Amino acid sequence: MSNFIVKKVAVLGAGVMGAQIAAHCINARVPVVLFDLPAKEGAKNGIVLRAIENLKKLSPAPLGNKDDAALIEVANYEDDLALLAGCDLIIEAIAERMDWKHDLYKKVAPHIAPNAIFASNTSGLSITALSEGFDAELKARFCGVHFFNPPRYMHLVELIPTVSTRPEILDQLESFLASTLGKGVVRAIDTPNFIANRVGIFGMLATIHEAEKFGLSVDVVDDLTGAKLGRAKSGTFRTADVVGLDTMGHVIKTMQDNLKDDPFYSSYATPPLLAKLIEQGALGQKAGAGFYKKVGKDIQRIDAAKGEYVTGGGKADDLVARILKDKDPAKRMKALHDSTNPQAQFLWAIFRDAFHYIAVHLESIADNARDVDFALRWGFGWNLGPFETWQAAGWQQVATWVKEDIDAGKALSTAPLPDWVFDGRTGVHGADGSFSPASKANIGRSTLPVYQRQAFRAAVLGADAVDGKTAGTTVFEDESVRIWHQGDEILILSLKTKMHVIGQGVIAGLSKAIAEAEANFKGLVIWSADAAEGGAFSAGADLQSMLPLFMSGGIKAIEPEIAKLQQAHQALKYANVPVVAAVAGLALGGGCELMMHAAKRVASIESYIGLVEVGVGLIPAGGGLKEAAVRAAADAKGNDLLQFLKNSFTHAATAAVSKSAIEAQKMGYLSANDVIVFNAYELLHVAKVEARAMFDAGYRAPMKALVPVAGRYGMATVTAQLVNMRDGGFISAHDYKLGAMIAEIVSGGEIEEGSLVNEQWLLDLERKAFMELLNHPKTQERIMGMMQTGKPVRN
């Protein structure tokens, strides 16, 4: 095997995208040097330094830990080009001007190492035209690598070769992007705006055109084209505001300049309303006004006819909302097609326009239909791509309707649908792959070795791919859990409850899984099937399931269940085989505690972890505070315990949640030995590798040891700070009570400093405080408020 290891990356251009790409390399522990022009005044690297400082302020945060901004090496094109010789990958991310890019390339080309990959992050310029002027050797190592904004969070990266790009260069880069940076890679053909922006921006232009035709306001359109269609909740116009109307205008201009022979060319005209807003400087969210404008607490929308902002809040008609709730995609599409309601007609029209466009252009922009669907899903936040939607709705029936509209002059182009659409097929995705017009056949997925790390790859509808909900051999399954394996000596426990909350069924499932793993397997992995699709690891204890217990037996009936939760977590910690928690998404409250008791954690970078019980007027009682005390004692190594307790106390008392797995390490919820994974599709593979390695290395459960605690000295010190916060009006009396209880538990209670206690002592303190709070009216207000509104009550 030959390894391609990216030891260092150079990013050319410290603008919004360049700086954030550099930040994400740092997240992934890839050394990076960020270049820009020398500043005309002040420090020579001032432009780059300001960009790095700005990274700390951006939301959503580009860095997993903002302190890591200091790890970005700074450089300028005048003094530091020699640094390029030490870089294996160079990504150019300057402004979208061909002449500026060519000038920069002439400057940097002599300094690029002989085996380095050179790539442009252009969002739509011709990669072939950009490579003109390179010698043949550099041309063979040049390609497009188009990240989507914000690059840490958007899964899509488009990889665009020229005819000269060596195939192994693309394979190496795809492997690095997929595993190290955690991206979903789609290979695009070198055509203007590639795949996602080409189809996505056409879709937005078609939506604007059809909205005007059917007389719909921007807020109604956004309600119709957002979550109701399984797309980004920002819909069409608000998405444009977030992206920036000037950026959208630039992408449209690229289409206008380079697609004059396109049968849809007339659709690329800049909509008059968009042109007017850009001219007025109303560029969207960054300018404070675009299609929408915030006035005080109100969001106003632009009225196209009046040219002024008016009260927004328009919604879809009830009839259309009901149609969109129908679970049958064929019935849903037929209802939209047949309806006389203008909103329904509008929705059919934008579906028709999209289907027409992708059918006509598939062969020129992508290798196959799957790449188009993934590009729209990963780059624009759609649940289903356009080909998937068409296939699910009944391929031939929808194709007939589209053809009828083309023939009737209702479509945006007179171009006929390609012959392959009507060749008797039922869609473009099947078990044997996805349709490629160039090959005139279905082609399968990439077989690059990196994808063997993904136990269950992202799949398109119709591909009949095996998924984690049904794969493998099931040992036990009920409505709460599935215990299963894939014949590789590692048992898997998957949670099935909503948001994987922990109730009696999950607690019983944990016990079953540990017993089965100890009897027959090398290890146990806790992983759920939606981990890579935005699912939670666990949103905590199932408060709802406690209601029947409370109604029948009162508060006292709850205590045995809390004891069971504590003992289940203890059994996890002291299991005789390694238990690895595969964490992605939310790990809150009881979910955080579940994770903390595993022998090891493998976490997706997008893991949001914290003990949040104070939000419902409770304290963590599943062993989370006990673990805080145990970990503080281990870290203190005989030094002042209080210094090591402060952080965990503060995080629990303020319900702090990490904004990344990297931050969770800093907060102490993840240890330095835990593994952070950048592609959530690799989570199960890595967790299994860790569990097997621990077993093979001779894993033994930890010994049960006594824990030194801070005692009443710790309680008094922390409580004094809480008194000041309460008396200063920073926290309520009930917040003070919660904080004092947390301080008492992590300090070990009313005993001497340095006393040794066992873990059960700390668990008893947790449970006693929890039960007392359940009886408290203020806590009951918070619980009811959360259950009724989903928002914390401050009282």
C-alpha cells in the first residue's frame, strides 16, 4: 500500500472561505499556513491576523475550540512563498476573478513542491481555464476543490478534474477530504458552477420566476419551499439572504457569461427584484436587509410591487399544507399537479422545472444521477435530491406530466426530455447503481479503500442499500433498543426511542447488552443508526415516561427508577469487556452520563455534550456528578481538589453544552484519550476498532477505589460565590439552590476535606437531591414548562 499523508496545507487567501478552510484543517489537526497580500499599513501579515481574529467571532463557530486559532501559521505572498515547498496540499481561495487567480498562480507555481496537489476553491470558474499557463507536470496535479459555506458544517465538497488531472491525484484528495476533513465528496464535470450551484441556483431562479407568475410573496414561498418540502427551513429567499445577494448575483452572472447556448439561458436573467436590492446595497443578512429586514423584534419582508418592506409571516394555505403532509410521494405529487390552488400549482411548477433541468443537463454536469442528488442534499440541505423525489413520485407518470407542460409551453424551456427518460425505466437509482447517460448504464459507488471505513454509506432512495436499522444479526429487539452484531466479535447496542431518550426500556436494554457482550463478544459499542444523519446520541432521561409512575405512585415511585439508572451506568463502567460510546449530535443530561460511564468514547466533531438538568430544575442523578468528583480526584493527584472541581461544577450549574467534540475535551466531558472522528459515517467503524484493540490488549474493568473529596470546605467555597451571584441578581433563588446542591454532591457532602468515600456515597447524594427537587414547586414549574413548550423556564 502507498500512503498519501497530508503533513501540511497552505491556503491562499484569507477571505471568509479561505480562513474557514484553514480553521477546519486545524480542527482536524492538520498544520496549515494561511497566506494573503502584505498589508499596506501596520504589521505585514495584518490581513491574515485580522482574518484569524475574526474566526473567533463567527457564528456558527468555524473552530472546534477558538483558542486553536493561534495554531494557524500566518504568511504573505511577498516574504513567505518558500513555505509552500513544505506543503502537500495547496488550496487557492481568493476572489472569483480569473485574472487575479492567474496572477497569483504565476507567483506561487515555482515554489510548489514536486508532489504537492494544487487546487482551486472556485465556486464556478472553469478549472481548465484556470490551469492555462501551467507546465504539463503542474497541470497533472491541479483540480478544483469546491467547499460549501460554512466549510466546517457543510458536508459537500465538489472535486473537479481537468482532462490533464492524474486520476491518482483525485483519489488521494478524495480520501483526505472524506476521512480527515469529514466531507461528502462528489466529482463534478468542469462546467460553469459545477453541480450543486448549477442546479441549486437554477432552482432558486425558477422559484422566483414561478412565485412572480403565481403572485406569491417571499414569506409564503419560504414557508412552502422550506421544511414542508424536506429542505432547509430557511426556504428560498431567506437562504439567499444568508448566502448574500451579491454572492448569488455573482453565481448567476457566471451562468449568464458562460452558458449562452444553454436551452434554459433565458431563465438565467437576474430577477429585477434581486438586481434592485443589490443596487441598493440590501445584500441580505450581512447588510441587515435583503428580501427580509429586521425591524426591532419584527421580521419584515420586501413587497416586490411597492418596493418597500411590509409585515411578514405569510404561511402556506391549509389545503396545501395538508397535501404536503401526505406520506405517499406519488399521491402528494399528483395532488399538487391536479390542484387549482395557486400555491399547489406553484409547487408543481418548481418541481417540473427542476426535473426538466436535471434530465436535460445530467450528462453534461455529472457522471451519474447519484452525484446530482448528493450534491443537492449535502450542499443545499435537502432531505431528498431531485432525482430521488422524481423516482419516488412515479418516474413515468411524472415524466409524462413534464412532457405535457413542455409541449403546452408552460415550462421554462422548449428543450425536450432526453430519450432515456422514456426508455421504460422506473427511475435512475437501483441496487446496481445510478444511471450514467454517458455510459448508458447504471454505475456503482466509488471503491476507494477510504469508503471501507463507512459501515453504512449515505444512500440514495431506490438503491436498496443496507442500513444500520436492519443490518447484521439481531440478538434482541423491542421498541426501545436493538442489540445486534455483524459477525465480527463486537456487539452493538442501538437506541430506538425518540431522540434516543433513556427510559425503562433503554435501561433494561443496557443490562441485556452488557450480559450478552460479557458472555459472547470482545466488546460492546453503543451506536444508533441515525448517527450520521443528524440523530442524537441521547437527549437524556425520558421525563414523559415517568409521568404514569408519578400519577400512580407519586414522587416515591420515581426513586427506584433513578436507582436503576445509576446502577445501569455503574454496570457499564465496570463491565468485563470494553464498552465504547459512539457519540454524534446531542449527548445531554442522562445521555452525557451514559457516555461518561463508557470505557472509551469515539465522538463525531459535531457532538454537543453537557449536563443540562438545571434547565428543568433538577440536578444530574445518573452518575454525572459522581464522575465529576471521581475525575477531579484522579486529575488532582493529591493537590487542591477544588481547583479541579471548579470547571465541572460550573458546567453542570450553568447547563453548559459543548459546541464541538473538541470543546467537550476541553470541558472534561471527553478525555484526551478519546477519539474524535470527522466523518460521522466512520463512527461505527472507528468505535469497533477501538473496542477490539482494547480487548486484544488485555482489557480489565477498572478497580473500585475510594475517592478523596473536598468536603464541607469545597461546599463552603463554592456556595460563597453562589451567594454573591444570587444577591447581585445574576441567578434566581432556585438557581442558587440547584447550584448549592451540585456543590454539595461534587464535594462529597458535609464531611471533612480529604475524606475518602465510595462511588455509592456520591450516587446516594445525587439521588437524595434529585428526589428533594422533584417535590419542589419551582422544579415542577420548570418540568411542565419544558414538556409543554420545549423551552426552559427561568424562575
